[in-house]
Amino acid sequence: MKVGRITCSDRASAGVYVDKGGPEIERVFTSIWSEPVEFVAKIIPDDVREIESALRELSDEVHCPLIITTGGTGFAERDVTPEATRAVLQKELPGFGEIMRSVSFAIAPTSILSRATAGTRGHSLIINLPGNPKAIAQCLPPLLPAIREALRHLLES
């Protein structure tokens, strides 16, 4: 299965620091997913148009059933990943963001400031994860049953 992973970060895309979120998505996802995975990786700036374009490309052209973003889910001015994601979604699935905030709250009460969301576009499930690698490791595993069910529905339709 092809999994698109997009790191949304001005600094990582400019080479100011090394992307740690994208590789953490790969590490965590391959540890919980039993089938072989091919990752299609992108590192892009916190820019609505670029994020929208990357999501459309991975969904419509590369045909990734699953696309996971990291970064840009806070409320700083340049945190625009949820806005870009909502602009390309056909159906929003807010439960993904709700469970991530719920799971993280006991460890980091500030996790409720995250605006992460998820939804579908065509035959792709798109999920926003936080940018912090520790948060990725906390948030991604509890989503696995819903990811499997969503992909089953998307790939059957």
C-alpha cells in the first residue's frame, strides 16, 4: 500500500533543521501495520496552496489510499494544515482529531490546542498529526482500527 506522508514545516523544508516528524510517521506506522508499505514523502512549507497541492497530488495522481500529514496543526499564524486539508476534503471525519486530543490530554494538557482533523478525498483517507514526534507516537496507534475500517470502505467503493 502506498502511504503519502507530508511534513508541513517552513524550517524543515528550508533545511534549517532535519525533519523528524515524517520519519517518525514511517517508524510508528510500519510498527503497527502488518502489510508492506511504500511511503511517498514530501516536505513542504506551511503554505495553504502548497499543502493543498500536495494533498491533491498524493490522492488524485499518486493514488495513495492513506495520506498522513505532520505539523501545522497549532494556532500560530503559519499553522495552516487543517485549513488546507479541509479545502481538499470531500467528507470531514472530526473523530480522528477528537481522539488524538483525548489520548494526548492526560500526558500533555495543552494538546487540546491542536486543530488536527481528518477526512476523505476520493479513495484517500487524509489524517493530520501533530508535528512533535512524541505526539505522533502517542496519537497514531489508537487510530489504527478506524484507519483500517475507513480504508476498507474507501477501497471497496
